Amino acid sequence: MRRTIQKVLIANRGEIALRVIRACREMGLATVAVYSDADRAALHVLHADEAYRLGPAPAAESYLRGDLILEIARRTGADAVHPGYGFLSENAHFAEACMAAGVIFVGPPASAMRTLGSKTQARQAADRVGMPRVPGSVTGLAGVEEAGRVAAGIGYPVMLKAAAGGGGKGMRAVTGPDEMAAAYAAAASEAERSFGSGEVYLEKLIERPRHIEIQVMADEHGSCVYLGERECSVQRRHQKVIEEAPSAVVGEALRRKMGEAAVRLALSAGYVNAGTVEFLVDAEENFYFLEMNTRLQVEHPVTEMVTGLDLVQMQLRVAMGEPLGLVQEDIQLRGHAIECRVYAEDPENNFFPSPGLITRLEQPGGPGIREDCAVYPGWVVPLEYDPMLSKLVAFGETREVATDRMLRALGEYVIGGIKTNLSLFRRILMDDNFRAARIDTGYLERLLAEGLAAEGKSVSEDVAAVAAALLVTAAERPTAPRDAAQESRWGLAGRQEGLRQ
Ligand code: MV4
């Protein structure tokens, strides 16, 4: 069924709100922005056709207020809501409320969000479509005895994970049977506190994996395509730092196998719109399904650069009920794209958040450079949200050209007034291991440890433990967005700021 969309409410902030506004403008759609008190002067507010206040700065009183957002949609006559990423983007209840209010939710059906939101149900779905997944249980464990039996069956080391989790929360590695009881109790109680469900399951631990994900796009007429992969192994504490497309280790045959499996999973779950299937890939190029993210992702621009497609425009057309209008053979990958996530944080101080006034801003440009950014000189980076300032993307014919182009762009970049992680990117992009694509999910921690060792320092276990405890507290908040490790870090900064006063 075709449904026209004439006006889109963007239920988000920052660069992604601006990204969606730009897509709407190119399609001739009117836009409605929403904002919190901290974002009165934000660029997304300036760029939208209309803008309305939600409430105070905390997300729970603003960007997570689905009720207020739908009331603004009703008042302004917006016929669709684009949730961006984080906040309400993976909230099945909100998707349902939109549809019940006669407003199109630009994303998957609530039913698909629910199926894939449960990691155990997603693993069962993977089995039904013959998708390789990490060995282990596909239902919640009944108790620590069952955990011990399953672990003995697949062999240690294993990983306990929360069924309702994702993004690394509620996870415990277990290296032997003597550790199981304590790890199980810790994982189950953390899962209960963080997600309101103590259901945990168990997987074989994959050592030194790469994190590679497949972008899919499905329409409501039964068509689904994969748009290649993204290499996301360069991360720190479950926070992606650099992403690229394609992955240096994925050849045509592996890409087809992963892509076709991802499409089968999406179709079997009744998936519509943009989604991402996450995999672990081991040193032997075995791939294992991890989870499916039911939203547009932060790193979608690298896929746009190598496919030449506009993913947000595709999302909007699919949401109008249009067919994809392309088949798998139409999708050709060309060149290489690298994205750096520029954060307001201090690399010299354990990447502690560094919000505040931007006094100077000189942004890179020129051939092959794209920047998705929503800050400007005079803007005060708020404490309350994700500290990401910008996504700097470099495109080139090869990985080496893209890498060198990124280094050139980083040399042009000046951000004054706040601390940023710009220096970190130079270090990574000049590192021999990165340049040889010898990367896995532990790569960045190893690189940073080398630096600390050279300075004769080490990260204090006490500091790490306190930080971890505070992060758990942040994740506990019932209103915390499911995919907002960044937000937890902000919360952490806020509380420590409070302690200092
Ligand atoms: C794993 C794993 C090793 N073996 N599962 C972390 C986030 C969550 N989505 C899954 N994660 C992992 N699951 C098994 N069986 C290693 C990780 C992991 C990781 C995964 C993706 C990206 C970064 C990571 C960093 C550390 C651990």
C-alpha cells in the first residue's frame, strides 16, 4: 500500500537529526524538529521548517517522551516520525504508539523489533534460516546448574549474556567451571537490574574476533537487499571509534555468504526498512551471528559512500510503502570509506568527557571528504547527551588512499575550547597494524596500552572499577536508551561533576 508522507517529525537531535532533515529537504518533505532546553540553539532546530520544545535537558524528560513527541506530530500534522538512532529508535512500544496514532514510524514493524530485541529469540531465528551463530544455548538458562552443563558441553572459555541485553551490558566471560557460580549470579542480577529481565544465555567465547556488520534494507513487498559490510573492530569499551567499508578481510565469497544469511534472517522476522546484522569473524574467517540492530546506525555514511545510495531517503521511500526499486545485482561497491567519530573527550585523561563552549572550528573539506556534524563556533556541547561532535568520513579508490586522505583532513581540523579525540585518529591511522588491517576488537586497547606503557603508566584498576560501577548505575535507569553507552558516559561525567562540587 502506498502512503504519502508530506511532513516528517525528527525525534532526535545532533548530526543525525540534521542528516534526516537534509534527506527530507531533497525529497521535498517538510520537517518538524523537537528539542530540549539544552538544544534551543542547536543546528537541527535551525535547519528544520518548524521546531517545538519537548522539556528539560535530561533525555527522560525530552527526547524519550514519546507521548509529547506524538502530541507534537498531531498538532503539526506530521505524517511520519523518524527516530534516528538511540533514544526511541528501538522502542517497540513507541513504534506501536506511532502506528496507533496514524503516524508512520520510519523503521521496522514493532513485531520484528521485539523478536530481534530478544537475543535468544534472535538466535532461534538464526537457526531457522541456517545462519551460523556462536555455539551455545538458544533459550534462557534455568539456573547455574544448567549453565555448568551447557558450558561443559561446548567447552570453556564461555560468555554469559543477558537475553534482553546488547552492546556489551550484562556480559561475563567465564574461563573455567570454578568461576561459573559467581559469574552467573553477577550476570543474572545485572541483567535484571539493567533490563528488567534476569534471563541469561551462554555462548562459546570467540577469541580476538573482528566485529563486522551487514547493512540490509527491506521493503514491505518481500524484497530485501544487503548493502555490503562495515568493519567496526576499532572500538574502545564497546564504543566504536573508526568504521570502514568494505572490510579488508571480506572477499566477494564471504560477503555473499554473510549478506545472503543476513537477508534470510531479515525476511524471516518480517523485517522492513534499514537494519544491521552484526557478526563476529574469527581469524579463520568463520562468521557468527551476534545480534540484529533494528535502526539506522551511526556509521551508515561509510555504506553510503561505497554504494552511492542515500540510506535515509531509502528509509523514507520504504516507509511510504514504495518497493525498493532495485535488486541485489544493482548494488555495486566501489572504493573505500573510513569514518572517524570525533568526540568531546580527553585522550590524555582516560577519554573523560569534555563538554563546553566551542570557541573555534575549522572543518576539513576538499576531494573525498564528507562531514556529518551539528556543532558550530559558539555552541555549547551539552553535558546531557552523547559527546559525539562529528563524523568525519574519507572516501578513496583504495583503503590506502582513503586512509591518507583522512590524515590530510585531520591535519586541517581545528576545534578550540574543548578537548577532543582528534589526536587519537592520527595515531591509529599511522599505526602499522591498522595500515596492514591487522585489527580485531582488542586492537585499540592494545594500542593504547602500548602508549601508556611507554609513559610508564597503567590504568588504575580502582578507577576502572568505579567507572564500571557507575556505568551500571546509568544503564539501570529505566529510561536509558538501549543503545546509548555514550549516554552512560555522559551520566558518569555528570555525576562525577556533581561529586566534585
Ligand atoms: C562476544 C565476544 C566473544 N565471544 N561473544 C560485545 C558486545 C556484544 N554485542 C557482543 N560482544 C561480544 N560478544 C562471544 N561469544 C566478544 C564480544 C566483544 C565485542 C564484540 C563486538 C565489538 C566489540 C567487542 C568488544 C569486546 C567484546
